[in-house]
Amino acid sequence: MFLTRRHVTGLLLSALAPLPTLAAPAHPRDAVAGQVLQTWYRLVLELVRHTATYSPPVAARAFACLGLTAWEVLAGLAPAARKSLAGQVTALTPPPAPDTAEGADPAAALHGALTVAIKHYFGNTGPTGQRAMRAMETRLAELAGEGLPPDTLTRSLEHGRDVALHIIAWARDDGGETIENMGFPLEWSLTDGPAHWVPTSKIVQQQAPLLPSWASNRPMAMARADACGLAAPPAYSEEPGSPFHIEAVEVYETVRNLTPEQKIIARFWSDDPMLSPTPPGHWISILLEIADRDALPVDRLADALARLGIAISDAFIACWQTKYQYDLLRPVTYIRRVIDKDWEPLLITPPFPEYPSGHSSQSGAAAAVLTAIFGENFAFDDATHEDDGLPVRSFSSFAAAADEAAVSRLYGGIHFRSAIERGLEQGACVGAAVNRLVTFQ
């Protein structure tokens, strides 16, 4: 994989792009706060694309931490109107409050917090990303500080910094802080037996699976990693007519007979690391487009970003717990072994076990929380990959988008149907856990 000139240019241009225009709120500084929040997040989508360690689970964790940071900054400024997630999200204690009765400015506080947080979570990004972060910091400092008395500006930046450092310290021992060798263990022993995962790539690093211990990370809303566990997949069998063989034939025949529309769907939702903002970033992109279209107030956007971030992060913990519990082989392995040794899927198979589909789990969770926020029949357009030459897609609901994201993995030849459908069920379970948090009632 390599970064095209368009991708590198896009990263720099995102730091210079026009600021989003939000509806005029009751308090004019809230509009500036919304611009700060959206603009930093737009850059984060590009940083995810350009940071080599950011596989989907790692990206999901960062989105959760950033969403928590933004929410807790605003909750600290208006505790009567916004309830902190402390005491609800696992092991999170109350962040520092502004240190004077005068409080702090929301735009400057968000800028102070996100500057610290993004530099931390993307400290290992490359030179282009580092330049983009510095440019964004300078640009948004001017916007956030415009017209503020010096003492208010200082107090606000310090409040944001203190909250960001509190969340960073809380997340440091969650199990996901350090990613070594791009997430691939240096030593790994494959499980014996025909049903189990084997490498599908010739890349040396990928002879071991990605992040096999991710399920040991601390969940945020779920009580434990297996709280949304799944029943076993269909029993492995090479017998024609068996449930397992039937699912494999479906993948085989589907890929052999793809329509042009199905190929577009497979590529639209593929969201490969280093070539996209990853699947979690795709859902963040959808939310930012809705925020821009509907001029969401900053507190509603922060609520949605926190809820969505927690949901997709916990979804990957749940999904990885199930993946490594069953350690099931991928369709490409089975089909070449049993049906057609020369078969090729449309998409490259990711380097980790099959069941369930990560796209399904995180999309099911995303749809659950976004539906709780915006409603069941909330139509929207998804232009996440418009700059990549893929057409804008339109959806009648978040559930419809999640269903398409899930089935895209069948079209790509990546997953069996049971992994797709049960992954959506797992995601719905994770989303329900997030929606039960008192703050989001």
C-alpha cells in the first residue's frame, strides 16, 4: 500500500479547508465551539488514514477517547445541563472542573483539549501529519481565542488541557495504549485443525493475526468483553449440503456473479487502513456530514460523537473476543481447499479470523446509537469516498446503511453469511449497552 499524492495533499488541505457553518445558537460562542469540534475531527479522519498503526480497532479506541474528551469538556462547563460520563463509563472518574466561578469559554476549552488529545493519540503519525496538526492548532487558536479576554482564554485552554490529560491518564491502562509491530505478535502458534484460521497473505508480518489480545482491553459501556458474545458459527464441514458448505458456496457464487452495483458497494465500504479513515472513521464521517447538513448544535454533536465513539470501540472489543474464541478460517481458505483452488475474492482478505464480521459488529453498534439520537427513519447521504472517485450513496435510515455495510463483505468475498448477520446482532447488543448509560437517557 502507498499514499497517493492526492491523499498527502488532502491531509494538508484539510488543515486549511473552509470552516463548517453552523446554525446561530442562543450563545454565539457555541457556534465557534462547533466549528472547532468539527474541524479538528475532519483532520483526525485524515490522520487515521496516514498513521500506520491505525487499524480499525485502534482507530475506534481513539475516536472513543476523543469523543469522551469533547463531551467531558462541555459537561464541565454546564454540569446542570450535561451529565458527565464519570461513574458510568468503566473506571472513569470525574475530570477536573474549571478552577474559578467564572467558568471557561467552550470554543477555547475544546480547542485546548483537542490539541492535547490529538497530539497524544497521533504522536506517531508521519511528518505530513505533524505539519497538519501544527497548522490546525495555529488556525483554530485564532478562531477560538478571537474576542476573548486574556484571562478567559488562558483559563479555558487550561480547562481543556486538564480534561484531555485526565482522559489520557484514564485510557493509558485500558490495554490499547501501545501498539507494537503494527499490531502483529512477533510469536504466534496456529491452532491445529481444518476449521481454524490460517494466514491468507504472503506478507511476513501477517503470518500472525492482527491484535489477538485486543479483547483483553477494558470495555467502556459493556460490563465485560464477552457481554455481547455470540453462539458458535455453523460447524465446520466439507460435506456438500452441510450448512457450512452451503455458506461457502454462497460466497463463491456471489463473487463469481457480482453486478456492477454490488462491486461498488463492496469497494465503498471496504475502508482499508492507510487508504481510508477505516470502517470506524467511515461512520464518524457520516455523522460529520449530518452535522454539517443539519447545523447540529455543539452539545448535540458532542453527545453523538461520544456515543458513537464508545459504541464502535466496544464493538471491536466484543468482535475480537468472538473472533479469537472461535478462530474460524476465512472463506478464501475454505473455497480454495474444497471448491475451487484458483478462486479469487474481489477484495483482499484481512489478516485475522472470520467470525463475526467486524464491519457488521461496528456498523450494527453505530446504527443503534445513531438511531437512538436521530430516529428510525432518518435519511442521509454518505459522501465519505467522493474524493476517492466513488459515488455518493443515499440511505433511508442508519439500519439500512449498516445492512449494506455488512452485506458488502459477502460481495467482497471476505465473510460467510453467518458472520455478517450475527455480527449485526452483536453490534446491536453493544449499541444498546451504550444507550443505557444514564447520560444518554
